[in-house]
Amino acid sequence: MTIPDSDYILEIKQLSKKYRQKTVVDNLSFKVKSGQTLGLLGPNGAGKTTTIRMLMGLTRPSSGSATIFGLDLKTQAKQIHSKIGVVFERPNLFENLSGYENLAVFCRLYDQPLSLIKPLLERMELWERAHEPVKVYSKGMRQRILILRALVHRPRLLFLDEPCSGLDPVSSRIIRDYLLELKKAGVTILLTSHDMEEVDELCDLIGFINNGKLIVLSDKNALKTKYGSYSIKVVYQTDNKLVEEVLAPTPENFLRLSDLYAKQQVVSIRSMEASLSDIFRKLSALN
């Protein structure tokens, strides 16, 4: 069934960006439906960040067009900016202000009540440190403040550039759980990431970019079916020790498993779905 255009929150057509003679983004075209989470994947230098910067209005496209909420990115950028949230990979907080004060600045910019701040900080487990200067925060705490700052005006579309890159496991878990809550609430999210576990957990739509070109744009499960392969993880006992192996579902390996069962050596066995990391490597080799 064809989805009406009104259901798409973001639509780009033949979007390109050149720096002198080098084409960094090459005729990208895709749509993102309201409420979807799109993960833009690709090797370093593939054009992911440049694409997001164009959609944020920070870099002008060399050619092509983009509409967000039905508004033209070239001529209606100001109206778009009031409806989107943005988190950069590099922090740009006010270091000498507290976490609370950083959020308060943006509440005033967007004419939002300061009463929003405490629940946001509590949700990100930062309220106890709310009045300390950001310069003493850990990287994970700063990233949580950045994400909250992008959300004070309740945007319907959120751009995230490597949201959990280099963070400790606790901060990563807090951020991912919150992003999943936003997703369930209908917020559209577009993110870049090299963390395939993060992408697998958060995204339902995946676009793979290489050399500035969109190689594939697909539902996550369809992508796994087309480019991935299932495997079998077996733990068995031999020579008084446990051995763990991941096997391809080949006839030879099934015969081997049957033999291990016959000898009562199998401790556990389970099916493993296709890995996005393996698919990433396969797609990288296509172009």
C-alpha cells in the first residue's frame, strides 16, 4: 500500500554536496515516516554527518531538495529549526554553567517553562548533580544534558550524531532507554552510529551510505533477511572443558550437532539472528 506523502515527516530528493571537485553526498533520495527511527550507517567519510548537517540547515546542499514537516529546507529553515532537536557528536555546552542552567537557557529561548527541567534531569538521573558546573561532569553526563537540551521544546524530529559514542555502559543504557521512550511516544529520530548494537536496538529503518551514495534503505528485519544469515551458537563439553562455537546452518554442521547430541556432549544450543555488524561489512564491500 502506498503511504500518503502527508505521513512522511522528512523527504529528500537527489540531495548532493560538493566541496570543490569532491562529491561528499551524491544524489541521496529517501523518505522517513513520522514516528520511525532511521539509522544512517556507513564507514568513516561516507557522507553521514554531512547529510545530517544539511538536514539541520548547517550546510547548504549543492543540489537537490529536502522538506521537513512539509517545509522547504532552503526557504523555510527558521520554521523548521523550531520543530527539530539536534545533538552533535562534539559537545557544545556552556561549561561554566550548571546542567540546570544549560537547560534553562534553552527553555527561555524556546519560551518553555522552567518547571520542565527537574523532571527531565530526574529522568536522566542527573538531578542530584543539577547545580554543579558542566565542566566537572563526565562525558556521559554531558551527553545526557545535550540530549535533554535538544528536547526542552518537545520537537517531533530528533537528529542524533553518534549519541552514545565513547560513553560508559551506564550512560549508554540511560540514553538508549530514554530514546526508546521517545520512539514509543511518536518522536521521529534520525541517527548516525558505528555501534551496531545501538542501531539494532533503536532503529526500525536502516540506510547504508558509502562514498556519498545510498546503497540500501530498508526495514531492519528485511535487511537482515536479504543480506544476513542465521547462525547457531552451541556450547558443548569435551575433554573436561566447555567449548563455545558459532556455526553456520550447513548440512555438515547439522550432522556434527547430531553427533554431539548422540554423545550427550551438548550443554546448550540456540539460534542467533543475523548480525548488523556482518551486514555492515558485506555492504561496505559492495561499493
